[in-house]
Amino acid sequence: MLQEALREIQRGSAEIIDMPRVETLLKAYYNEGKTYTVKAGFDPTAPDLHLGHTVLLQKLATFQKYGARIQFLIGDFTAQIGDPTGKSATRKTLSQADIIENAKSYKEQVFKILDASKTDVVFNSEWINPLGASGMLTLTTTYNVARMLERDDFDKRYKSGVSISISEFIYPLLQGYDSVHLQSDIEIGGTDQKFNLLMGRYLQRAYEIGKEQSVLMMPILEGLDGVQKMSKSLGNYIGVADEANDMFGKVLSISDELMWRYYELLSTKSLDEIDVLKQGITDASLHPKSVKEDLAMEIVARFHSAEAAKAAKEEFDNVHAKSQIPTDIEEFECDGAVWIAKALVDCNIAPSTSQARRDIKQGAVKIDQEKISDEQLQLSKGEYILQVGKRKFAKLKVN
């Protein structure tokens, strides 16, 4: 059992610092029933999570399976500063109202993955606010500016003459102090967080709390394009709050190669079970599409329900395999004849008229299931089923 736990905890990780301590904690759990704490911090800078964010949540759920109590830290204080990690300029601060609203959204979404009975949701304002000026000054004496400027993003900004605020130097110290206050045994985060995560180890030593946390770093999940990181701004994301049909279709759209990456980082299937699937594709006893459908159904069921996953698959099969039209299409109306490119934009299935024209040129636009090629087409009085690509549909009534 111990070896299985160690294998699953290391699964998909980019780097683990002080793995022997992790093993010691697991042995204590299996031999003596001792639990241990795993911390992960989230600044509530946006209200919606996507699957890229859930990579850390999946790893936390794995730790829960093997004896951990999770410290789910919402950085309501540090969000007011803004994490400087990877930033080329000082980040704008969030209002307290935005932070509270975003934090509420996070709490609603994370327990679709985590076991609430094994999770402590904590807010770092609870211990940072009482620090006061004296405590904050003491914290700043634990680290020097020269060491801080060794950090890659600070170094680049300093050498190029880009402003770095003092508050940005404070941010990693505060994240590290969270580990001091919580006395965390392990902290996890993305590979881009290495400096901040190691600060927790350093400050636990500096404050002499009698332990140094291990650090586990997870890779950044690629988006639907398989190249750039999953990002809402890049439009290559699968949102936790996406509709079931959209979520299912997006997972089915990823490449066969990327599918294994998603299985490793997002699925609850064991590594042995995933190896069986890989072997099935290799010996042709399984088709890649059916394996990808299983992944899509697992993800939809996690954030919606098993029934929603089944319905999403049926809908996908109807639309794509049988070339049928979805049963639930958003309806729009307009008065008077309308240019097709404008109609696609007005129906929210094209982002701009220029993109709509490109889609028409590429043969990606259909009206009533018939491809069109006329970019200047005017839609006169009548009802139309508009379609862009395989997943975007709208019903338009021209009065």
C-alpha cells in the first residue's frame, strides 16, 4: 500500500523537494495512523476555475486518499498585493469586494474534487492582519534584497529598468509565513511557484518551528491546442463551470497524444489502469476515440453528474456521428435582412465579422446543414439554423 501511495503521489509531478520526508509522513500514517498536513494556496484573482487549476486539486485529493488533511489556503490578504510570479509589471490590486466574491466562488467549486471532511479552508488575513507593523518588520529581516533579486522574474525586471514595488518583495515572504503559521508538512504548487514554495521551507527554519515542509511542484497543463498553457485569455480552456455538452465536446477535441497528459494529471484512474488503456490502443483492442470519450465522461460527471455525462455523450453522438442538430439551441431574432457575417456575430457563434468571413471561406459555416461560400450573403425573412464548425449552433428568426 505504501508503494502504491508513493507512486500515485509522485504521478505527474515535475519536481519534489525532500521526498524522504514525504515517505516518512506516509509511513507514520500507515504504521501509527498519524495524519499530516498538505497546504496549497490560491489567490482569488478570478471567479472561475478551469481544468488547469484543478491539476493541483487532483493532487490534493490524492494526498487525502493517503492520510493527509488539506490546508486549502485562500490568499485574501496576499491577493491585495498580487503574486509577482511571471509578471513583467506590477500587478493591479483587487478590491476587497472582488476578493470576497471570488473566494466564495472558489469554495463552491473545489469541493467537487476535494473531500470537505478532510479539508480546512483558511484565509491568510486571519494571521497576517494581526502581525502588525512590528511583526511585518521582523518578517522582512529574515531575507535580504540581494537574495530576492536572484529570483528570475525580479532579475529580468531589475536589469531592464522595469519598476518593482516593495510590496512585491513582501509577497513571497507572506506566502512563506503562511507555512510558518500553519506548520505545514508539505506544500504543493505549480512549477512557476518554486521560489515562493521554497520560501516556506526557509522561513519554517528561520522561525524554528521544528520542521521544514517538503515541496511538490506540478507542471502547467496545456490547453486544447496542446501547446500553450490552458488559459481563459487564450481561449484554449475548459472551464469548471462550462455546460456539460460544451465540456464533453472540448475534451473530445484534444489530440490523442494530449489525451494521455490529461489522463495523468486529471483522471482518478490509477496509473495501472491507464497503462491498460494504452496497451489496448497499441494492440488495437481499443479505439482512441472510445478511450477519450471515457475521459470526457469522467470529467463531466465530476463537475456535473453521471447522468449529465451520459446525456452529453448522446448529444455529441447525435450531432457529430449522425449529423443531427442539437436539441437545445439558443434562439435569436432580428428585424429586416441581415448580412451573414453580422448574423453569426449577433448569435454569439463568431467573435467578429472578419473571423466569420474567414470561417465561411474555410467551409466551416452551414445554414440549415448546408455549407455556404458566399461571404456577402444576405438573410431575408425566415428561420435559419446557423452553424460554425462542429459545436456552435444558433437559431435565427429574421422578421
